[in-house]
Amino acid sequence: MTTKQYRKASAEIKRQYRRKMRKQRPLLTRVGLPVVLTILVAACGVSIIKNKVELEHKKQELAAIEEQAALLEAENASYQSILDEEDERRYMERIATERLGYAYPDERRFYDTVQIS
């Protein structure tokens, strides 16, 4: 037998063995593996979509929190400017008269009691 004939015979034996093994494989391996892989790919796809939706929701939350932080920083800056005022006594007097309704002992205040309906 020559080398060429030996190779052909060897290749034929391998083909026959593969065919035999393919027929002998359990149904679970032939059908189940693709089904399991399909389910796995679908589960990964659902997980990716779910994560994208959650990411979008978290981005919206972050934007709302950043907006709230900006408002609080502006409020904090206004309080800081009040604290940094040199004439704190004048500020306290203004708050007492405008917001709290206080008056000096010799001061007369007139209030409009007529209600227009």
C-alpha cells in the first residue's frame, strides 16, 4: 500500500467514524445544545436591555439631583453673603421690621384695614 492510498483509507475511516459517532450522539446533545445556547443568548439580550433602561433611569435621577444641588448651592451662596455682610445690625433690623413686624418704641406704624373684595 502506498502512502497516497494509506492516506485515502485513513481519511475514509475517519469519515465513517465521524458519521457513526454523529448518529450515536444523544438527542440532548444534538438538539438541546442549540436550544440552551439560544436561551442563553436571549437571556443576555434581555439583561442588556434591562441594564440600558436602568442606566437611563439613573441618568435622569442624576440630572434631578444635580439640579437640586445647584439650587442648594445658590441658596447657600445667598446665606453666605448675608453672613459676610459687614453691617449685620442693619440686616437684623431690616428682618425684624419687614418680616417679623417689630417697631421701635417711638415709631408709629399705620396699617391699611380696608379690605377690597
